[in-house]
Amino acid sequence: MRTLSYAIVTTDINGIPVLLGCKEWNEHILKRHPELNNFLDEIRQAIEKPDLRHRDPEDPRVRLHYREISQEKRLHPKLAYLLVVIKYVNAPERQYQKSGFVSSAYFLKTPKSRGIDNEKGN
């Protein structure tokens, strides 16, 4: 059995485990969004205590977690939010326990308006 390594292991606002794999972090997120290199803690905060949370209208397994970035930490004055995309599945590597896996993260000006409004539960 192969050992998986994670950049983040935490729980979301509902107590569901959420993981960001080192491979996903290095080969997907940082490759496409190198500006996130020093924002791992903010990604964790967006998972644990999002300012806003939407369900993706195209995939009911996906939640969009938004965290407002403080003025002093913003890389650009207009990029006020960090979006963390989490897909929830019953993962075999987690003994089929419902778990969330971070699939993407990036900065944006405002939260996307096409999600299901500020969802608190699953």
C-alpha cells in the first residue's frame, strides 16, 4: 500500500475531514497559481472557517469555500478573496469515509454568484 502525504489535513465547518495532497499542492495548484506559495495557512482557514460557502451548481459533490484576504496580505488590491474548491467523496484511501479533497485554489475579486447561496451544511 502506498503512503500518501498531505500539505493540509483538517476538518471543514461540518467536521468532515478535508485533505490537500502534496502532489495536488505542488503539481496543480502551485504550478498554475505560484502566487499562493505563502498562503497555505489562508487555505486552511478557508476550509475550516470560510467567510462564504457555496455548493457548485454543476457538481453537487463540490463546495466553494471563500475567505476574504486582509488588505495587508493582498497581492493585488482588487484580489480580495481566496477561493478553495473542495470535492467531497467516499474515498477508498480513507476507508470509504466521506472526505473532502482540495482540487484547486486561487484569488479572485468577488465570490462567484452562480453557486447555491451561502450553504452552511452539506
